Amino acid sequence: MLPEFLPPDLAASLQGVQRHETLCQDARMVWHVWGLAPRPAVVLLHGGSGSWTHWVRNIAALHQTGWQVLVPDLPGFGDSDLPAGCTDVDALPAHLHAGWQQLQQAGVCHGPARVVGFSFGGMAGALWLADYPQDATQLVLVGAPGMGLATSKRVPLKGWRHLPSPQAQEAVHRHNLMALMLASPAALDGLALDLHAANVQRDRMPRRRLSSTDIVARTLPRLPLPVSAIFGEHDALYRERLPELQAAMPRMAQRWGQWHTLAGAGHWVQYEAAKAFDAALQASLGAQD
């Protein structure tokens, strides 16, 4: 179940994972679970063109501090099916709600979750909990788009599927990782490249457009639960606009929690600054209840 290319120490820290499948509208969603109920549950939602492995450096830290960690492959990504007619994030709330309810009914998890959403997953989490607030007690947004504050200086991503050789595709993957995901060239290690290359090959929802709108900004006022945020200082989605976003988000949320800016990190902040991110996330989640 774990990717073969994970370093041995990282693979060892992720042993004990359980795989569960849920069903909604004849589409399977695959969940990766560490720990058993009745531990308090944290659901981690990955970013676009990703899978559960967007969180590969953070799962063990949460699990080791007492949380049950549930990480789905969102519909259309990773090992999960693409539901019929599903073209963007607004189709996902029903699948997340159905999956969460089925896991509870099966005794896999207990009680409402804390939901942490990265990028596209932050959008999915906000929409999910606006429609089904009973499923969670908290939302933490990580590098979430959909705030209506997109930067005009974002470096365009390049296509890779048409390229004839693995070497040419790898060059584009490196470009795209540095254009969007990472801030420091040192963070673009072999593991980041392997994870990204494996994930983008299984992206079956290629024409997503809602991330460039203000869909999350319009959704946050509907959420009755606490909202916190963690962003990398150099997030490519918000170049030169991060302070503006920091000032705006507490005004949007009914119940505001915490804001954390992690120095030196880019959009994929939980990978590039894993230890600092884990500390900020634990602070945002607070006590286990």
C-alpha cells in the first residue's frame, strides 16, 4: 500500500496503515487510516493532482501524539474513482459526507472529525463542512485557493503528458514543482519528485476552474465551526498578497481560530517545512477532546 520509493525510515513510520473503501453514487473512495477509534480523528485532504501522499511527512507526527489519522484519496485522484459528471471541487461534499458516515457506521472512527485541507483539499473541506457541519468540529486551511486574491505573478505550469521521454517529463515536473509547490530548490529532492510524478499520472479531473474564483471566501461565512489557517511565507498562489489574506480571513469566518505563516516555505508547506508545520498544526488543533 505504501509507495516503494519511500525512504526506509519514512516507510517504517507509516506502517500499520489500514485501507478502507466507501461508496457514493457508485464511485469508490479509498481512505488510508492510521490508528483506531475512539482516538480523536483528524481527516487530511490532499491538494489537486495529488493523493494521500501529499501528507507523507506529517502523518506519523499526528499519529504518535494520539490522533487517529484518516487520509482519503479524493474522488478523481489516487486510487479513488472519478464519479460520473464530477468535474470540480463542488461535486465532492456529498462523497466526503457519505464516506465519513460509512466509516463511522463501520466503527472505523468515532465522533466528528477535525478536518485539515491542503490547497484543493482546503476548498473541498470548506464546501463539505458548509453542507454537512455535523461531520466536524474544526477546519484548518493549508494554502487554500478560492479566496478571490490570486496573484498576477504566478508562473504558468507546463504540460507534460505529450512529451515522448521520461527525461523530458521529469524536467517539466521539476519546473512545475518550483513554479507552484516549493520555494527552495533544496526542497525539490528525489522524494518530492517521485511523489509528484506518481500523483499527476492519476489525476482524472484535469479541467478544474473553481480555484481561481472566490468560492472559499463565499463559503467561510456559512461555517459554524472554528477555522484556522497555515500558509507558507512564499506561497505561489498569494505572492505579495499573503498579508492581505491574513487580514481578510478572520473577517470571513464566523469563528476564527489561528493564523500561522511558516517562514521560507512555499505552497506545499507541510512537505517543505514539515517540522514547523506539524507544530503549527498541533497548535491549531489544540486539545484532543
